[in-house]
Amino acid sequence: MEKDPIIIAIDGYSSCGKSTLAKALAKRLGYVYMDTGAMYRAVSLYIIRHNIPINHLKPKEIKEVLNQIDIQFSWNEKEEKSETYLNGENVENEIRGKEVSEKVSEVAQIKTIRERMVELQRKAGLHKGLVMDGRDIGTKVFPNAELKIFMTADHDIRAKRRYDELIAKGLDVTFEEVKENIKLRDYNDTNRKENPLTQAKDAVVLDNSYLNQEEQLDFVLKLIAER
Ligand code: DC
């Protein structure tokens, strides 16, 4: 597959396996992978830690908070995964926990925060050869992306996958909590005013309820080959 590098935008509901697919694609194609959810999560963690009343701040004050936040991704060779750094600290596990998960969709509704994140995300796409996953990648960040995938899956199946993942990481959660959190985030993400989660008109739907990781990867590689 020696074609010109492209931008692949993957959007969809919470816990659909967007990042798993995005990482596998990036690995196969030699592309850069960027997890935009981790960026909103890192901002949320900063807000939680500093007790910032973000909903009561003016845009100018929010910008000042954002100026204090540096988010980087670094490749962990040993574990073969990308990890999120907030102001130089590895926060990869903490941003996946309950506290951040319960705060993040509220934070992601704030216009000034979204504008800054979109600006950073677009910079990463300047040289193409990028797989980015999130909620507004095909609609807002890269409306001209060469390939857009919209992922969905059955709610119970998603909850089970996320629950298993969190338990494996040693986090203390119940299945019902995880399921409720996914439902709430989907609701907030699709109903917010700023760049809500919607399917781009030119996106290809991928329902992975009953597909394994290899089948999903094949599905997308076929789409790329056909283009
Ligand atoms: O992909 P994730 O579950 O880690 O994302 C965490 C939250 O961030 C999710 O509830 C919605 C928000 N988000 C967003 O609003 N826009 C994005 N591009 C990515 C994530």
C-alpha cells in the first residue's frame, strides 16, 4: 500500500474501540496516531487537581488556564503504547480513571477549550500520514480528511469491553457505573452545542459489535485500497 499519505478520521461513541483500531492502523501504515480524547482528559485532570471552577470563568480566564497546560504524547517502547504527559508527568493511567471520566464531557463542552484543542490537532495533520480519533475529527478538525470512519457498537458490549479494560488496569469500578458513564458521555457528546458528535456525511459506518480487531483492521485497509 504505497500510496500518498492521507488523514484518517475516526469518530464515534464512547468505548467503541476507536483508539484500538486507530493504533492498529497507524502501526500497519507507519502513520502517527493521535488520541484527542486523551487531550480533553488531560485538561480535565488539570482542572480537577487545581479545583478550577471552569464553568464560571470567562473565555480570557480559560485561555490563561490553557496556557499553563502542556500535553505531549510519548511512545513507551516496552509496553508498545503511546502515553499522555501533562506538564511533563505521565498521567496515562490517571486520565482513564473514574474521576476524570465523570468530568471530561463537561469540560469538552466548553467552546474556548475546544477551539484550543482543535488548533493543536490541526497542527498534527500538517504533514498527513495521521490517524486521529475523537468525536469531531471528520466534521470539524479535518472536514477534508481522505477517509472518515464512524464507529458504533451495542451499548452493553461497549460497557463490557471498557469494564474489562479498567479492571485489568486495576481500577476500582463496577459494571453498572461504567455502563452509566458511557450512556451519559454519549448523551453529552451528541447533545452539546459546540461541535457535537455527529456522523459526517461522507463517513463510512463501522459497527464492530460482532467484529474482532483483525476484521475491523481488514475492513478499513480494504477501504483505503479501494480509494
Ligand atoms: O475518546 P475518550 O472517551 O477518551 O474521550 C473522552 C471525552 O472527551 C469524551 O467523552 C468526549 C470528549 N471528546 C470530545 O469531545 N472531542 C474529541 N475529539 C475527543 C473526545
